[in-house]
Amino acid sequence: MWIIATSLSYAGGGKISASVTDFITGDFGVFLSFAVMSLAIAVSQWLVIRQYIRGVGWLWTTLVGGAVGGSLSSWASFQLAVTYGDAVDLLMIYACLRGFSTGFVQWMLIKQYFKQSGWWIVGTTASWYVGVMVGSLLITKLGYFLTLVVGAIYGLLTGCVLLMLFWGRRK
């Protein structure tokens, strides 16, 4: 369920969030765009994980980690690309920072539930990196299905990490 929920919410949230900046411009529009996508992902993942992680913490950590992390990673990767030019891979920096920031904020919640919770940060960072890199290679071939495929990669890899965490759950 995790993979399906993450894939569909990533795709749906991504499509809706893309139109936010059409109505609200500037940095606030970019932040709201990331917030819309993060909220879609947060709600769908929370519906799957809520029986294991009580309360609405997952909603908040995913929303804040995704919205703030997305905005900061976009800004930072752009600044580095402007400063260093072709020596910097904009997509790699963005994907790693976005995955790390989201994973770190979520880890602040799940560390009380899982012994080896630090792997969540690694897995989330890797899932964003792999998803964005594969997406960038297939962008012309996938068209409208791009966000669904990237979301599936993100969901699959974080789902694997989540399974690993549950297997070693006892703290």
C-alpha cells in the first residue's frame, strides 16, 4: 500500500502543485507549490502508516520537511549552479538535499519507534536521488507518466527502508 499511496500522491500532488505558481508567483508561490505536493504525499502515507505511528506527526513532518526542504533545496541548488556553473549537477544537488531534508524531519518523529531509524534519512535521500535521476533520463519518453514513475521509485525505495525498520522494530 505504501508504494501505491506514495506513487499516486506524488503524481497527483505534483500535477496540482505545478499549477500553483501560475496563480501565486515568486518565492511564496514556489513554497506553496512544494507544500501542496508535500501535503498530498503526507496524507496518503499517513493513511498507510497511522496504525503504527500514532497521531498526526507524520502529516506535519512530511509537510514541513517537504515544503521547507523543497524550497531550500531548490534555492541552494540554483545558487550553486549559478556560482559554479557546469561543475555542479543541479538535479543531483536538488534531489539529495530534498531527500535529506524530508528524511531528516521525518526521522525526528520515527526515531522513537525504530532502533535503526537513521537509515530512514539515508533511504529517503537515496530514493529522491534515484527517482529524480531516472526521471531526468526518461523525461521525453514518459510525458505525463513521469511523476508517477518518479513517485513509484520514491515509494519503492522508502518502502524497502520502512520494511527494514519494522523488521528490527523493537527499541
